[in-house]
Amino acid sequence: MAQRITIDPITRIEGHLRVDVEVDDGHITKAWSSGQMYRGLENILKGRDPRDAWLFVQRICGVCTTVHALASVRAVENALGLQIPLNAQLVRNMVQSIHCLQDHIVHFYALSALDWVDVVSALDADPVATAKLADSLSDWTGNSPKRFAAVKDKVKTLVASGQLGPFNNAYWGHSAMKLPPEANLMAVSHYLEALDYQRKATQALAILGGKNPHVQNLSVGGVTTNLNPENETAVTMERLYWVKQLIEEVRDFVKMVYMTDVVAVGALYAEWIPYGAGVTNYLAAPDMFLDAAATKADLPGGTVMGGDLSTIKKIDVHADPYFKENVEESIARAWYDGDWSKHPWESSTDPKYTDFEDEGRYTWLKAPRFQGKPMQVGPLAQLVVGYAQGHEMCVSHVDDFLGRVSSVAGTKLGPEILHGTIGRHAARAVRAGMMADLALKHWDLLVNNIATGDYEIFNPPVFPKGEQRGVGVHEAPRGLLSHWIVIQDGKIKNYQCVVPSTWNAGPRDAEGQLGPYEASLMGNPVADPERPLEVLRTIHSFDPCIACAVHMLDPEGKEVVKVKAM
């Protein structure tokens, strides 16, 4: 007999995501992904000055502030046909890449590592053996017996006190936890170091963006980051070299610690490679533009359908018709007024709550579709799209990572292993390494352009009479983000945000097609229904951020088993 499990909330980051599953004979047979918050900023923006939108949309989320701001100014610029100066493009690229580094580090260590790492098991580890294990994976200077012994003592003190702090309420001793004590101790030590390196990334972001979170340096038409090296109130060369130093330190942590920890998890949890694929239609946007007109990008965009690399179709530019003409949102299973599937420029966000209905409406999330198909977005999507088109950076970084995993696992593994729960973690780590390299590349491009005497950072917008439509596209840490704007006589007529967590966490559509979260859970094992760790593993691998998707609490639903995941 099938057992119903409700996990509410399942998220460890912004927003409330409820996941319901039915488990039969130890495996998931049905799944529902329910965003428990309503986001009404689209309605708040109507009638306002388009130049102010980016300041409002940053407040969608306390984590994804920068990305919404960037997508918003791009949407307005696209509607106006406004080109920004090259310096502005490069500053935005640096802000984007640094934000991404901080976000990816936080996701693995603070928000998902506890799905794989048994902190209490670290008490049984030998610090010398732990150092030997760590040294076999990288040359990181923090991998010393002394360091690991100190961390073990810290964990021992926490356990003895009964106050585990950030490690509290996890599934310690769960039968699905497979890492040896030394690997667990290594991961806990690296978690503590990660706190410092995500801080360094945040510091670099604040120097360029004015503050963090909620950057202050964007504007429709460019940036407000004064780049005059002769002005002490501007971002001087001294400050730029400080940013570079911080990026280099974070890069070393990403490549020598973060990536090696994911290698260890992937190799030691090899039995998880087949689980969690779900929707293997992938969608990614080009980004990190190299020119003022945004015609050349360092990050690839495109689609791959059904996991078949031969189906690759590129998305080459910021507002490629192939992308902007094929996006629709369905509200067939969502708590909104009506029953339609519409293009974002034509859609609305009018709430109509009906309670949780298994066969009806059960979420505040819409169901985005591309050419009528559900699509997975995120780091995995971008790497699959890049690998399929032979993108040099994607291919080299993926192949290098797979080589490292193969070495630890003792068997050769190819890119096909990336389709799943473990693969999403691998892709995010690989992308973090790519973004670190790109942050330094675009730092060089910016400094070299300033050296030519070009200090331009802003082109003023002009709002004509009549209607203009635009889309701002951005490859955010969680995947493809798009803001859609309709401007009428200089004011916002309609505004819609189609965010990564809506693409991934969205519900069934009118045709019954499952969204990526729901599809990824089908067939997954659940060893203990009272402690459904396996559900958390797959959902957390997407890095859900439901505040971006929806924004109001709803009444609690009915369930057979309720589990609070911390």
C-alpha cells in the first residue's frame, strides 16, 4: 500500500517549498511540488517608471538580489533598443560572476552538504587518515592533521553540549549516509573554511556593487560605478587590484576544495548516479557578454531535448527570437485566476486560492514551458548545452572534472553521468570553476579597456510614446532567469518574472506533463518514510529558491506524514 509523505518546508534557503510524494515498495511513484508563497511584485510594478523596476525586483529574494536587478535593467534596455558602454558590460559581468561564486559555495556547504555528510560520524575519524585522504585529492594548505584534529574537537564539544547549531536536525546515522568518518571530517572542516571564502566573494561584490545584498551600482543604460583612476572617490586601480586578489583567493578554494569535495561525494555515492534525472530537456541562456552590443558571450546558450546532444540548437544573443517567441506559462495547476497558457508579455499574476488539490490546483508556481515542453534549467543545463556544441571552456572543464571523479571511483565515467542528482552537484562545482576563471578574464578586459582612456559607464535612456516590449535574460546561479516588460508611454504596463525555480519547481501543466522537480523524484528510493533523506537530496541538488518563484504563505495542507527538514 502506498504511503503519503509531506515535507514542508523542504528548502534550506529562501521561501517555502512543500513536496508531497507517494512511496510504494520503497520507491516514489507520485510527486507534487508546491510553492507555498505568492509573489505579487509584478502587480506592484504596474504604472511605475521602468527605470525603478530593478530596485523593486531585487526585493523578490534576499539571496538572488543581484540577478533580478540585472535581468530587469536588461529588459528595459532591450525594449528601448539601448546599447550600454563596454565598461558597463564588463562591470556587470564581474558582479555577475562574483555573485555566482558566492552562491555556489553557499549552496553546497550550507544548504545541501548535510544531505550527504554525517557530521556526528566525524567523531570517529582519525585526523591523520583524514589528512591523507584530503592530500590524495588536492594540495590545499588547510588539509593538515592539526587542522582536522581541531575541527574534530570542535564537533565533539558541540555534540556534548547538545547544541549543534547549523548542523542541528539533520538525519545523522541514516542508512543512506555512506561516507567514511574521515570523509565526513574533511567535509565539516571545509564547511567552516567555506564560510570565510564566501565572505571574501561578498566583499569583492560590495566593492563593485556598492553594497551586498541589493547592489546599488546598476542603472538602465549602464552602471554607476565610477572608473576614473584619478578620482579617489571612484573605483581606483588599488580597489580593482583588491577585487582581483579576493577573486584569486576564492578561485583557489573553489578548485582545490569545493570541486574536490564534490568529486569525493560523487565517487563515494556512485550508486546515486542513476537517480534524479527527470526532465532531460535543457535550456540555457548566453551570458558574460564580450561586447557592448551583447552579440558575443563567454557562456553558451541553447536547448538540448531528451538528453540527446545531437538535438542542440543554439541561442546566440541576448534576445534571440528562438527563445523569446517560444516561452509560455500555464496556470492549469496553479492558484491564479483563469485557466490559460500564455506568453509572459500577455500573462497576469492574479491570485485565486483553492486549497491543495491532488488532481487540481496545488501551488503558487506557474508552469513555464518552451515549445510546449518542460525544461530543466541551471548549471547542468548550461554545461550540457555547452558540451553539445563543443564549447571549449565547457568541454575542457567537464572532461577534467570527470577525469578526477573517474580516478577516485576507479572506473571511467563520461558526461552521461551528469543527468541526475549527483550530476547537478558536479555541474554546479564545474561552473563555479568556470566562473572564477571568467571573473579574472573580465577583470583583465576591464582594466585593459580603462587603460585606453575609456571611462564611459552610462548611456541615457529615452522613452518614446507608444508601446515597447522587452525581455531581460540572465544565466543566474540557479539557471535561466528572464524578466518580461511591456512599456506604454514611459510607464510599466505589464511585468512578469520567469525565474529558474519556476522552470524547475513548477507543477504539471494542462497536458499532465510533470515539472522537473516532480519528474526527478519518480522512482527514487526512500529507505525510511519518517526520514525521507533521499527526497531532500534530489530536490536540494537543484538549489531551490522559492522566494524567487512565489511570495505569500498559504494555509497548511493535510498530510499523512509531516516532516520538517532543516
